[in-house]
Amino acid sequence: MSDPQKTLVLIKPDAVRRGLIGEILRRYEAKGLCIEALELRTVEGDFADRHYAEHVGKGWYPELRSFITSGPLVALVLSGERAVEAVRAVNGATDGVAATPGSIRGDLCASKQHNVVHASDSPESATREVALWFPGV
Ligand code: CDP
Ligand code: MG
């Protein structure tokens, strides 16, 4: 059998400030995903630019950059069957206002930017993001 798929997740600084780390991890564990790596980290702007390379240059990027560097976040690698798709489903849509109730964003936020979590959007992004945040995992 091939190895389970890995994906990169961030519990963003808004969620850490609000004391939601446990609530969010509980949902991934309840889904059956496995935690392969986990670390509390504060990142600099240059690192944010590498992580969000596809968004650098967008009108809202400077605000996102200052938000994601505004305090500690929790970076983790999750694994499981079709983990990329599973985590995106658990997270819900980008805009917390529109996200389906029952999803992390649908239940825990009402903002398009301060939306509590990040997850890789494809297997290719997952490979790139896991290597960026956790070389060797
Ligand atoms: O995080 P996700 O993959 O769902 O969304 P994205 O389109 O890749 O955008 C990355 C992040 O940028 C979002 O999670 C938001 O925090 C932020 N964003 C924003 O501040 N304003 C927007 N209009 C869109 C996204
Ligand atoms: Mg994205």
C-alpha cells in the first residue's frame, strides 16, 4: 500500500489568540487524520512571501502578510486517505461568512481574511508547503 497523503495546515494567529488550538485539532483528529508534525511558530514577512507565493502582488496581500506574521501560529502536517481534500472539506470555504456551518471556518469565524486555518489546496501544493515548513518530514 502506498503511504498516506500528507498536507500542510496552519492554525492562524487569530485562532491562536482566541484560544482555539484545541478545538481545531480536535476536529482533525475526529476526522481520522494523523498528526505527523506540529510546531508553534512566528514567521517573518519573507517566509510568508514564500508560503503565499501565488498571492504576492494581489491587492489584499500586504494585509494578509501582516496578519500571518502578527503572532504565533501552529504549523502542522496531517496525513490520511486523500488528506488534502479531507482537510479542505473540514476547513470549509475561504470566506467564514459563507462557509458551511459544521466546518471549522463556518463555525469559528466570520471573516474572509481572519479565517482561522490554512490548508494546502492540491497534492502539488502540499508537497511544496510541507517541504517549506518541515524539511525532512
Ligand atoms: O486559504 P484558502 O486557500 O481557502 O484561500 P486563498 O484564496 O488561497 O487565500 C489565501 C488566504 O488569503 C485566505 O485564507 C485569507 O486569509 C486571505 N484572503 C484575503 O485576505 N482576502 C481575499 N480576498 C482572499 C483571501
Ligand atoms: Mg489557498
